[in-house]
Amino acid sequence: MSSRPASPDRPESLEAILLVGGQGTRLRPLTISTPKPLLPTAGVPFLAHQLAKASAAGVTRVVLATSYRAEMFADRLGDGSAFGVEIVYVQEDTPLGTGGAIRNAARALRGDAGRPVLVLNGDILSGHDLAAQLDLHNKAEAAVTLHLVEVPDPARFGCVPTDTDGRVTAFLEKTPDPVTNRVNAGCYVFRREVIEQIPPGAVTSVERETFPALIGAGAVVMGYPDNAYWLDVGTPEAFVQGSCDLVLGRLRSPALALTRGVPGEVLLLGGAQVDPGARVGGGTVVGAGSVVGAGAQVEGSVLFDGVRVGAGARVSSSVLGRRVRIGGSAVLDGAVIGDGARVASGNELRAGMRVWPGVDLGPTSVRFSTDV
């Protein structure tokens, strides 16, 4: 817990809970050694973008609800002073669901029962207006206010219909017959006393239990529609897209305000080297100490620290973990390579291929082409 003083009684003070307990299974093997919210995204830990955004909206104190590899969060983020907030850490010993995690983290809150509490999911990139969502919540004197976005396939998300005043009339979690294309975007403003109504220590889902119960009881649950940039980075494809979008400037993040070269086609971190004869672009990040060899082509990808891409290799829409070695003339398209793995020349990895950490893939071991 940080020793940095907080001032929860000041009118402008605002607390937030950040849910970061998931194991990130869809992003394996990247998350075997590192929790998803700490994966480098446009050169900084993913959470840096959320913490900086929360700080810009007036948040002064953040409770991190941790579980998987909990100790790594404090090691990477410290007391939060680098992000303009105070961070405290609450560990969840057994999975409690979204509602249980929020309730468990609430024991570290300091505000009174009537204060708003911002709740963020640790795998969402969003450009929506947090201050406007908070303003709507306060003016409506709502129990909860949900950020809503419009998506082409609402059946994959929590469908959230509202009336003409913006009040939520139902919460339909992943229904096959959605009645609206507005869905739950994973950012909530709770009144503190509403969080206290969630049973402590019990596995609870806000989506399936808390929100429907509040609506059924006649509580004021508001929807805040905002169709700014929004992305769930839970899959490798989305993770790459989110990082590239940040580098290209499609989403502006306060966490990158001092990063040279952003926005741009490529972000080179400390000590990264790109041969003059190589082509790198599409929002690619080349991690600290990484090297891209002569004639190599790297497009729309994320290279962690210490990566080596050999001469003539082609890498697109892929993630290369720490200290990965890619041999000359190898081809990667939509691949995920775990820390310390080696992919020798002559290999062609496509369509979501994943190589686990430390694996040594010998020359011409895998091909996707129909030619010989």
C-alpha cells in the first residue's frame, strides 16, 4: 500500500477500482509469465493508459483488484505517483466474479456512502469521455451509470436497452436475440453504498446478478452512450490492433504524451535498431534493445524487448515476446511467439499460430504455403 497521502474528503477527490485479476488465457503464451494488464502496449504497460486516463478525469486514488500474479503489479506500478494517482492493492485469493471482485476491493475505499466510485476493466482501451459519464451519473443521482457502445454484433456482449431518458430498462448478458446494438462497454460509475450491497466473499456477477437486480428493484441505472474508440484487447489480434492504433494516433493516450515519435508509423524504444534496408511500419513497436535486420519487413506488429528479426524475414500482425529470435527469411503473419523462443529460417507461421516460450523451432519445420 502506498504511503502517499490521499485526500478523499476534498470535493474533487475521486476513487476508482481497476479489475485486473484475470489470467488472460486468450493471450497465451504472452500471459504465462506476465498478467495481461502489464503487457507492453505502445511501449508502456497496458494499465498505464487506463491510469493516465483516470487521472486526467480527476481520479486521485485507484484500488487495483488483483489475483493472478498479484505481486507483479506493485513491482511494475509502485505507488502510482508516475501516473498522477495513488495506487493501493487488494488481492483476491479465490475468483469471486466481477461483482465479488468489486466488493472485495471496496474494503480499501475511503469515500463515504454517497460518493461515486469509478470501476474499470483491465482489458479495455477506450477514448470515451469519463468526465461526461461521471457528470451524467451525478446529475441523475444514479445507483450505477454504464458506458455503452454500439457494435455490429451485440450478441457477443451484454445488450443494454434504455428508455428515451437514457435509463437502463434491462441487462441482457450475451443474448442470442439482442434488442439493441448498444452493449456494456465495461466502465461503470457506482454509488459507493451500492457496492456495499454486493454480498462479501461470494461469487457474484454484476452483469448477470447485480445490474438486473438493481433494475428490477427500480433503482436508477443510467446508460451513457459514447461511440468513441473502444476495444477489448483480450485476443492477440485485438492486442496488436490496440498497440498499433495507439502508435498511429487513432487513439490518443495521456500515457504517451511524452513519447517521441508518437503518432507515427513506428515506435522505436531505447536502443532499438532498424537496418536502413529494412521496412518497418503500420504502427509497429520495436522494443528496447531489439534489432531488425537488413531487408526485413515488419508491419503492424509488436516486438517486445530484446527481439532479433533476421535479414529478409517478414513479420506482420504478430507479437514477438521478449528475447525472441526470428531467423532470416522466416515468414510470420498473425503469429504469437512466446518469450525466448527461436524460429529458424525457412519457417512460415500464419493464421494465429502460437509458439510457447523457450521453444526452438528448427529450420523449415512449419510451412503454410501450398508450394514446395
